[in-house]
Amino acid sequence: MSAQILDDERSRRAFLALAARACLGVSFAAALPWPLGAGGQVDGLKAGLGAGSATGGGKAKSLIYLFMRGGMSHIDTLDPKPGRKVQGEFAAIPTATGVQLSEHLPALARLAEHFALVRSLTSKEGSHDRGVYYVHTGYRPIGTIAHPDVGAWLARAKGTQNETLPAQVLIGRLNIGAGFLGSGYQPLRVDKPDQGLKNLEKPRLFTEDEYRRSMKLADELDGTFRAQHPHAAVEALSEAYLKAVRLMDSKDAEVFDISKESAKAREDYGQHPFGQGLLMARRLVERGVRFVEVELNGWDTHEDNFERVENLSQPLDKGLAALLLDLHRRGRLDTTMVVLASEFGRSPEINPRDGRDHHPKAFSALLAGGGIKGGAVYGRTDQDGREVEENPVSVQDLNATVAHAFGVDPEFELKSPEGRPFKFGGGGKPVLQLF
């Protein structure tokens, strides 16, 4: 047997093993995430669905969540303060709707009628790990329980749209995960979008018939163990393994291969991991993936804030503008919600290292699609971007706005294994003015 064949077989088995380890609680980051039951909304949540359709909610079917990891400076991106000392080195430019953005977001400025800005987010979590967890879950981290992130909540509430593909995909390295909802709702992680999803190829060691016979034999051998150990973790392991095999056998697996896109499409999104991740995200939601998170890391700009924000703004501007245009042209923006968020903002003060420090009191988010009213601006910070001056929005409210877009009641509760009740994303109030 050649070394190449052995390597291919090990890679395939490694891919399948990711699901096994995840379902037994050994590894969260690489877990296969799709819900273990049938597609569609989960029976236990029907009472919590359908809320808000009369006020513009319920249109979204998929969510592309852009997370600016590190704490994006609101003053240098979505909430500039022209004429003030805090503005720093960047100028502000007008958008198509008259509001202003940083000069380094020109493509987004031309598309302002397609998105809304929330300029009054506020939080009390000023450290990265706690802030990231808080924004994603709506709950502060505690040692006794792991809370589900918004993607897991959506998968639990709305189920899958494609029986073969996972309900959630994470493009990047950040992962909060399913918490007490269990490993069946963990995201499938793609580290590098240009490399797609690795180890999906069938083993070249066997013919198709031999491969099928080996899988049947493995199932028969495992059946004895399953019968002797009828535990939830064993059932989840078996189901996840079958899901992995089903994905390997499916033509839907090609959705992870962005090389199938035209050279122009790849260039439009930008030859940067973030832009290519957004291109993959568009492909995934077209095939029915419910939630895709794409991470852009590097916003912790305690030093060289302006140089670093300018460099980060280039792939953000190009990639997000391409995504919004692509979804719009394909007629999918109405049913695909796009959210850009960060764990907190940056300080108005510029420190001696030409940087800005953590500032959870006030920061910004961008929302588009899924019933969101384009061109809207909600909330306001003071003249230096230091405090929220009008219409504060908590991270729970942001999560509730997502829930509303999907027609899920953010007040609906699920109980942890310990019997403690928790609400979708922390149970905030949706910002209905955005719809």
C-alpha cells in the first residue's frame, strides 16, 4: 500500500473522527454541528416562533455574522466625529443616504441604502474574552454553565434547511459554541476558506462497492455496542458519524470549494481570507446553511491604531460591499440577514503609542437584509463618541433584533440540564425601528 493512499485514508478517518470527539465532549472547535433531528423548526420551539411578523420580522432565513475580533474602533469606522480632536487621522465621507463613514470605507458609503447602522451599542464587559462571549451569547461568562451563542440558538429554534449540510459554519478560529444545547449544535469550522473543507474525499484504497460494504460492516459491528450502551452521547456519536459520511457522499460538499467561483467573483470579494470567507458564506447560505460566521481579527489597536485600522478597513470595505451587492443582485438580501459586530469599541483618547484602548461604553454595529430597513441610523453617541446619548442598545437587544428578523420570540426560554431557564441571546428587546 502506498504512503499516499495511507495518508488519504488517515485524513478521511480523521475527518470522521472530528464528529466523534465532538459528540463525546472532547473537542468543541471541530465538531459537526447540524442538529441531530429532522430539518425544519424544532417541535419544542413552535410556541416561540412567528413573533413579530406584523412589525417587519420573520423574513430572514439565513444569517451571515461578521465578527470584528479585537474591538473595532467605532470612531474610525462607522461613527466618525469630524471636527473633533478625537477624530484622529481619518477624514469622514458622506454616504448615499447622507450619514458619514470613515474615508476608508468608500465602497460601503456608496451602498448605504442597503444597510442600517446602530451607533448606540453599550456593554459593561471590557476584556476581550468576556466581551466576545457576552456579545455572542447575551450572558456574562460564569464557571458553572456554558451558554449557547446566537448561531446555536437559531439552529435550535429554526432547524436545518439542508439535510446534508450543517446548520452552522464558522470561518475563522473563534468559537463560542453551543453551550448547554449540546454538541449537535456546534459549528463546523473552516480555518482557511481558500482551502475549503479538508479530508472529504473518499478513500482511493477501495472501489465504490468495497467502500459501501466496509461502511455496512462497520455499522453492524458498532450496532452491538450501541445496543449495549443506549446513552445519549453514543447516539450523538453515531448520528454525527453518519452525517459526516452523508456529507462526503453528497454533491453539496462542493459548496465549500470557492475555486468553482469565477476569477472575477473572487477578485470582487478581495484576495484576502476575510473576503474569500464572505464568498464562501454566500455560497453556503444559497445551499441552505442557517448561520455562517466570518471572523476578521486584529482590531485590538492599542498601538498604531490608524495604520492598522486602515489596513483592516480595506478587506472589510471590499468584501462586505461585494457581499451586499451579490446578495442583492441574486435576490437573496431580503431573506439573508447580515450583521457586523465587535466585542466593544475603542477609546476616544489616543494614547502615547498612537493607539486607542478598550471602550465598551459605546460602539457600533451594521445590519442589512432580512427585513432590515436600509439607510436607517439608530442611536447616537455624544460628540466625542464616549457615551451613548440617545437610544442605548444592549448586546441582548442586538441579539433580540436578530431573533425578531427570524420570527423567533426572544422571550422564549429553554432550560439548561440543571433546570435553569435562559432566553434567546439574553432576552433583550428587538429594535423594531430598524425593520
